[in-house]
Amino acid sequence: MHILPIITSYSTLNSPHPTHTPLQNTNMGKPLHISFSLSFFFTFVFFILHPSSATNVYNVISFGAKGDGLTDSTKAFTDAWAAACASIASTTSIIFVPRGRYLLRPAVFAGQCTRTRIIILIKGTLVAPSDYRILGKADSWFSFEGVSGVSILGGVLDARGHALWACKAAGNQQHCPSGATTLSFTNSNNIMIKGVLSVNSQMFHIVINGCNNVRLQGISIKAPESSPNTDGIHVQLSANIAIVRSIIRTGDDCISIGPGTRNLWIERVKCGPGHGISIGSLAKDMEEEGVENVTVRTAVFTGTQNGLRIKSWPRPSKGFVNGVHFRGAIMDNVQYPIVIDQNYCPGDEDCPSQESGVKVSNVTYKEIEGTSATEVAIKFHCSATDPCTFLRLEDVKLSYVNDERVAQSFCRYANGKAYGLVQPDSCF
């Protein structure tokens, strides 16, 4: 997975004295419930059904957009955003994108809007230019920065990533741009992303960075298994985030959880192909925020490289992982269903030779079942200097797809307890 640059303007998470009081072991297995302010979503439904003087609708066609897939409609979209953002005559503004294919270059949608809530209702498909270099030189295709109360509802985002992937696969990395994230929100609050389909992103599909109170629901993500660094949803330096009822098929992590993530709820997510749901990679930097209070429930992994993973580089770091609850996952032919890897170094090239400084503690795996594609179904490869503590396995049943051999567990500097039926046998 490509490592995103950390933006540290989210003041709460960038506190010089971050709060990360260890959770008590007596609370393990009790997932933390997260409340979200979703009034802006229901406001959208009401005003769509009952338009009034309190609602302004900005149709991108009226600003010059053409749904022919050939005409550059970028200015029409940014002009519609500017009008909605500056509106003082309504409490809700709707930017409407009718059916059609709209060609768009990279665009920034900046905040400091009036108190208006903005709903972007997309019935059509947004397509990137055929020349991958136009998108590839930008950090993001659609970048929302410093916004509040924004909802994106529906639509298809087609970044046409194949040409960039081919460039990288040809071995001429120095001649290829790094690639763009399809949709990013930075330093933003009270965001809803619902019913969006993202296909063939050049790099990450959706990034939530430095945000608070974000809900992603009914998201569909599609990219080939061979597509490089195409993480489905990446969250970092953000708090109070929910990802629910989504299907992710991609070439990297279905969901990646970076430093500074707190109060993340993931439920009813289907992953595969892909690299699983991963916390990390961590320990990229010495001064790094921790990850705390993450819940993953009712997830299904099909043919993925990993299932539930925590990964950190083998180098010193002030980062930590604390209070993680994995519950109710099904593994179908997953290479590594349960893994903590604190010796992470993809490709095994120029790897650090130290021990990871990331402290992993209070991690629960409950009601996990299915099949492992490798013999080691449970792998806890922790740090010698900062061993994993308060790990909990409860009602875990994983079998090796090779019926002639029995699944195994592996522990290195891992401390914990097993409860109920645990297969393979715990190595604690």
C-alpha cells in the first residue's frame, strides 16, 4: 500500500499530548457504539420530496456541462459548487447532475461556505480524461477541502486507471505519474457519502483525512486484483467515522486505517479481491498518532490476501493500536485470515532491521470462521521491544483448505487469552 502524506491540521488529533488511555481488559469484547449526526441526510430527503424556498437547486447543465463524455465540464461543476457554497438565500443547496457522461479534470471544492448544507445528487457518470497524465499528476481527482455538511449521493466515478497501471507495469516508473486518489475529503466535518460507485481509480478510491463525523454507506468499489495501490477506503487523522453496507473489490486493502484514526465503525462490508481490512501500515514516522477504538463487525472476505490485519514497519515509533474489536467475520479461502505483522516490509527490499515501536494492545477476535488458503491461519508476529498485550481469541473456527493438513497458529512476543472454541489451537 502506498503511504499517504500525513496532514496534521486536524487540531484534536494533533494535540501535543494525545489521549490514549489503555482500555481495561474487562471491557474487551464490548464494541464501542458510535453516534453520528445524520440530520443533514434526512434534510436532503425532505427537501427533494418537498422543495421550498429554503432549497436551491443548481443543475450543472445550466452552468454549461454536457453529458456527452467528450466536452470538458470541469468549469461547470466548479461554478455550480461556487454558487451553492455562496448561497445565503437557502439552508440547503442541491447540485444536481443528470444522467449522462461528464468529462472532468481534477477539481478542488473548497469550504468556507455559508451555513448552507450542500447535497451533490449524481444520476450520471463522471469520467476522467483519456490521457492518464492529466489526472495522474494531481493528488486527487475530486478534492473537498475544509467543508462541512456535504453529502454526495449516487453516481459513478470512472477514473480510467488502466493506462496508468500499464505504464507502471512496463517498468518505467520514473516516466509515470504517481496517480490520483479519486475522491478525497480533508479537514472536513459532517459528511455523507452514499450509493457511490468508484471504478478503476488510479490510486486510492476514497480518502478521509483529518475529518470528523463521516458516514460512508452503500459504497461500491471495483478495480482489478492486479491494480497497484488502489486501496478502497483509506481513513487517517479522523474521528467518528462509519463505513457500512459496502462492497469492495480492488487490488490493495479494501479498507486501510492510518495513524490518528479514532472511533471507527465498520459493519456489513464485503471484501474481495483485495488485501483485507488493515490497520496500518504504521511506524512510518517516529512521531506518529495512534489508532484507537476500531470496531469491525459482520465482514465477509472472499479470496483476499489478508482478512483482519494490523501491520507496522520494524522501526521505532510513538504510535500505538488500542481497543480494536473484530467480530462476526467470515473467511473464504483467505491467505492470512488473522494477522498482526510488526515486521511489515512489502517486497522485502531495503527493510529496516529494528523492532517496531508500535504498541498493540486490547485487540479482540470473536466469532471468526471460515477457511485459510495457507497453513498458518492465525499469525501474531509482534515486536520484541513492545510485545502485543491483551489479545483475545473467542469462538474462532478456521480450517486449512488442504484437508490433509491442520491449520496452525503462530505467536512471537504475543500475550493474550483464548475463550470458548478456538481452532486452530491458540499459541498464547
